[in-house]
Amino acid sequence: MSKKLIPSLNGLRALSIIFVLAGHTELRSFHITDDPPGMQVGVTIFFLISGFLITWLLMQEERQNNGRISLKGFYIRRAFRIFPVYYTLLLVYFFLQLAGIFQFTTASWVSSLTYTKYLSPRWGEWESGHLWSLSVEEHFYLVWPTVFYFFKRFRVPFALAVMAVVPFVRLWGHFGDLHMFTRADALMAGCLLALYYERLTGVLLTLPRVWLLLPFAVMPLSLSAKRLVKLFFPGDIPLAKMAVAFSASYGILTLLCLGLILAISINFANNPWFRFLNNPVMNYIGKLSYSLYIWQQMFFSDKLWPASRFPYNIAFIVITALLSYHLVETPFLRIKDRLRVRTRAVRIRTRAAQVRKTRIGQPVAA
């Protein structure tokens, strides 16, 4: 199964960006102060898919090349995928600051340009606050492929260790803004899902179909854990912290449910859920999800009136994302694909030359 043949991923990306947009609409347009759980679970889905897909692609490359992967090729492809839209946004922000519309501090610019926003979102204003998630992604790209390439025997222990430690970091509570250390378990959950995907699929295929509904049923309870604790155990601060650390929008229980839902969504067709995720509208929204996420924050600002006023802001987000996808993303994705094809062709020629050289060096049979 190649990247292009993995079903449901774009549909799940579409759901995640819809959750984020709905959450920001509640916060900014309707001034609901409580953090909507759907908004954070949307980011969690992004992380889970990212960990899964990156690991899956690395595994495919490793299988096709006798256990070898090209870190250089990986980082070139990631740069063509992430950088163009990201730095286009920062360029637009630069001109908006020159025009006196937005005001960004020096710390905000430095953390945005260097992908260190995850150290503290307070370094940035609302318009750049969402870039913390991209900074987490970029540092994941630095750490995980290195572990994958140089420490093959420690892939699973490393991922498990991160998943074991992060909930206790959240429980401790002193690193609430250090998102690399409070959200990395979602990325690692995706990595583990890819590493054990074939085994997990084998187990899921043996289960009665009714059991596959379990993660869908548990998920709302996990997302509501903090509110349920407040309702039934008001004033119990330690229990509320436990709910956030191990369930809520990004806890281990939620990750377990989302991981199972991801595996089920890929493997089980001929049902309403699969058809919903893979219909043309969801597929297209999923393709737009990166541009939608990058550009949406500026239109939830209060400094672009009337473009930041609901429902006009939603229209501006969609229009800007469409322009971004077709004018910035797509051209660079084509370049990335050409580089991948060229690299593969060079690899095939090199392998063929090695085979010929080996055969030439062999003695002729009597």
C-alpha cells in the first residue's frame, strides 16, 4: 500500500481541520472562553496521522532499498512540503506588520522563523500562536528519522518511553506551554501504529464487526473526562489533572481510541463511515487541510475587520487556502514528486550497475 493508496487519511485530515475551525469559531467569533475539546483533538489527529505516515513512508523506503533510507532525501521532501506555505504566511505577516495592521515582537519573529514556537506560545501573538504545532512537527522530523535510521533496535522502546513519560509531564503541570514535551506522545502513537500496523490489522480483521464500534463509543467519554470530573467531583484538582494527563483531548486513552479508529478507517470499507471519509468533498478538504490550518489564524484575529468577522472570515479562510494550495503548495509538491522519481531512477540504475559488476566478477561455470 503506497501513500497515494492509503484510504481515509484525507477524510481524517478533513475532520481534524473542521474541528480546529469550529473550535476557533467558538473562541473568537462567539467568545466561548472554555477551550473546546474538538479543537485540540483536531490537532491530535494531525499529529497521529503525521507520525503514522512518516513512519510508514520510512518503512516502505527501507523495504525497497535493502534496509537503507536516505535522510537527505527525506529532509528535502519535507522542506518542499512544509516550507513554501509556511514562509509565504510569514512573508504576508511581514507586509501586514509594515502596514501597521499586525504587531509581532522580536521574540515572536525569531521563534516563528526558527520553529521554536513550541517553547512558549506566549512569545507570539494570536495570529502566530498556532505555529507551535508546526514547530513540534519540525522537531519530530529531526528526532524520529534519526532514531529510525541509526537506532533500529530502539525504535519501539524510544516511542514507548516518550508515550510513558509525556502523560506525567502533563500531570506535573509545570510544562504546560512546552508543547514538544506535552504533545509528543500523539506523534509517537502514530509511529507505533505504523510499526505494528500489519499485526494490528490482522487482529482487527478477526474481531466481530460490533467490536469495532468500541473506540467510537469510548472516544466521547475520553474527551469529556475533565468536564465529567468537574461535574461529579467538583474541587478535586488532582483528579482533574489526571483526567487531562491521561484522557481529555490528547491523553493516552484518546490516543488509543484515535489509533484504532485510524486503523479501522483504513481497513474496513463498505460501511457508512468509510464512504463518508472517502467521499470527494472530504478528500478535497483533506488536501486543503495544511493551507487551511496555516491561514485560518489570521482571519480569526480582530485586526482584519470585516474579513475577521463571522461568517466572512470562514469565506476568506477558504478562498485563501484555495489560492495557497493551487499557487504555492501544488507547484512545490510537483517538484517534490519529480525529485522522488529522479532519486528512485538513480537508485535503480546504481543497483543495476552493482549487479552487473558482481556478475562480471563471478567465474564462468564449466
